[in-house]
Amino acid sequence: MGENIQGSFVSEKISKIRWKHEDFTEAKTFLTGSWDNPVNKITYWTFETNEDNETYPAVISSHAFLGDVTELKFISKDFFVASSSLGSVRLLQIQENPYAQFKEHMSWDFIHNFKTGDYASCTALSTFEQDIVSVGEDGRINLLTARQKKPVRTIENADSCSLYCVDFLRHSEILTGNLRGHMKVWDLRNDQDIPATTFMLSEQLKTEAVSIAHHPTQRHIVVAGGGDGSLTVWDLRHNTYPISQLNAHARSVSEILFHPDRPENLFTCSVSGELWHWNNAQKTKMKLDSIDSHWLNTIGANGKVSVVSLCTAMHKPINSIDIDRSTLLFGCDNEAIYVVKDIIV
């Protein structure tokens, strides 16, 4: 491990890790979700300093959680949603006063299930302001809002196989990816339960779509990760043919993350234990609004994209990443959380 990486053993496998972003100041607290325990936890962390002036993560509060934590997403400064492998979604608040604790405001119980009555894992969720969309192993899409208990809409048979990832492209449009590598754009203004567009993650390789991320300011630029470790990039304004496709990680892509303020920087982590930083900043500082500087479309051709490994490959999957300014967090199946400082973005 490099000098800028600090690991802390936490005695549980970490499935999700998320900064709690502050207004105009550097984030100092974060959330983790665990998996593979009889009772899992969502834990709220801060950083403390020891006698040697070294900072280390310290638990502020924790909350018992039924099932594996499959996603954590903040919808405001203090409110976040968490999804479960038992098919439920919960809306929680971090209450800071008088001491930090979790308060559950809403619970959408077992909204993913199989026709046999068994639970189906809620595999992913995405948020747009107060709106939430969840997908699951049951091929169902649920549209929720933090304002009410009853789901706004359920697309019962959205897919004939498991849905693994979902992303809000805009308030009225979502993108889903499934076990067979089918990508579907759904126009939520359409009352009919049929996708507006369907295309493949890869025409050459049949692999599942396991993660999606959109460019922070240009949501039509989308990157998807495959179960085979591949990365695929689309500009959904023009067509559904990928503008770039590359073999990346040795195994499935766990998460993809654009830097929120400097989106020429992309971060990916993998079940293979790899954590990579991709940078497409040009000497001319061309950004994605230039027609010929699509993300990653020149990789391998003229070396415009640099790829840096941020840590030595772990022997266990890296499941989740999040970044605030130049500090990146990641959670791993080796029961540790890591802080990577001073990333050049």
C-alpha cells in the first residue's frame, strides 16, 4: 500500500460506502453498509486523530439492517435510501442532535419478490431529487417517492430475467441493465409498460450489465460495466451504438464513478480487487461537450486516456467506491475500509 492509502479493519464485509457531502466544505463523515452477516449494519463514521497525529475512521452510530445492504444513496444532506437483498427499500435520516442516530421515516417492504412468494433481492436503486427507482432479481421496476408510502408505479414484468442496475437519465427517463446484457431506456411518461429503446451492452460478448454511471453534467453520456470486466460508453443523444468498448478489469465491474466536479476523471473497482483511475483530460482541456472528445473513444489509438491503479490488487472483491474532492473511500470483502488521499484530479 502507498503512503496515501490507509486501511482500517472493521470486522465485516463492506458492500457500499458513501460520503455524506456537506455544503461547500470538505466531507468529514461517511456511511457504510455490510453484507453476509446474520444481521447487517449501516454504520455512520467520522475521522478522529490519535496521539501520533494520524487520522483514522471512528464509528459514530450504527443501525441494524435486515438482509444485505445492496445500495445506499443520499437524497438530501441528511436523508438517504437503503436497499436490501430481502427486496425492501428504506428511507432513513441521520439525526445529528443531541447525538447522532438513525431515524427510519419510510419502509417499502418486500417490494421485490418472486411469484413463489420468496424474497427477490433489490439489486440496485437510483435517485433523482425525492424520486427513487428500484430494480431487482424479479425483473420488476418500482418507482417510489420519499413523500409517500405507496409506490408511484410498478412495472411488474419489466424484464424476463434479473435486473442488475438502474440509473435516472433525467426526471422522466431511466436506464436499466439485465442479466443478459440488455440495456433498456424507459420513458416514465408513457403509461404502457414497454421500454422506449432496447440495445445490447455488447454485440460481440454476451455478458451481464452490472453497473451504470452517467456523466454529472451531461447525463446522455453513460458508462456501463459488464460481468466480464468490460466498460462500454454511449452518447444516448445520437444512437444506441457504443462510442467506445474496452476490456478493462479481469472480473466483474463492481462500481463506476465519475468525479462530481471534475468529470474527466472516472473511477472503477472490480470483483478482481482492482481500483482504477481513468483520466481523459487533454492538454487542450477538451471536455465532453466537444464533438470529438467522447469519453474513452480514443483509448488505445493515441493514448489520450491515462489509466492508473490506485492500489495494489486486493485478494478480495472491492465492492464500492466514493470520492469527495481528492479523497476516495473504498470498501472490500476483506472486512476493511480504505481511504485514498491526495488523488490528482
